[in-house]
Amino acid sequence: NRIGALPNSTDGREAKRRLIRDELAPMYHPAVDMFGVVGKERVLAAVCDFFVTAYPDALRFVSVVNGNAPALDEDEALYRDVNGRESDTALTFSYAMYWTTAGQHWVRHSNETIEFERVGEAWLARRFAYVHRGEATAVSSV
């Protein structure tokens, strides 16, 4: 959410790229697969495009993984793979993604799995996959 909160300005876009390079890149496996984009350099380019170009204004995620939503119950177990089986190396979670485009507020509710692989002493994100990708819905003004 720190990346999405940065302004859509020259300085803000550069700060987004720096955060992606300095804080997200070290968490990715060299052969990371993010929704079908494979390889760390290709994934980093896609992540930059996502935050800087596709969703440049007021992007925010709400989820247990982001620490800004409570776990609802034991049925929403995080430690499951994309097929719903218990796993020590995968997280499956629900989230809401909020953003603004041309003054219109939007939301998308989805479910995602992240699989991890141990490399040396570190657990790195190896694969990202949608369990369910919701449709974007316009949010009415209050």
C-alpha cells in the first residue's frame, strides 16, 4: 500500500520504482511466475507497469496478508495451495483492490495464492496465481 499511496507525479513514479526494486525484488525467486509472467526481471517490469502505468492513482489493497483486514474464521485458512489443500509453502487469501481512474473509484474482490520456495536461508515468492479474479466494479460516491 505504500507504493499505491505515492502520487502519480514524476517524483512519485520514481519513488514507486525504487520501492519495487529495493523492497519487492528481494522477495522474488529468480524463476518467479506471476500470473504467467515468468522470470524475475520480466516480473519486476510487469510489477512496475502495474503500479506506475495501469493503476497510478490511489491503489490500495485490503487483506489479511497486508495486515489491514482481520482473518474471519478458521475456514479462511491461509496455509492452502491453489487447489485448497493444506500447505506449508503456500498462502491463499482474499483481498479487495481499490483504485481511482479519472476521478471514478473502483473495487475488485479476488482470491490469490502465493507459493514459496526456500533458496538458501530465505523463503522466496515462487508463484502467484488467481484462485478467483473478480470483476472491477464502480464505487458510488458517498
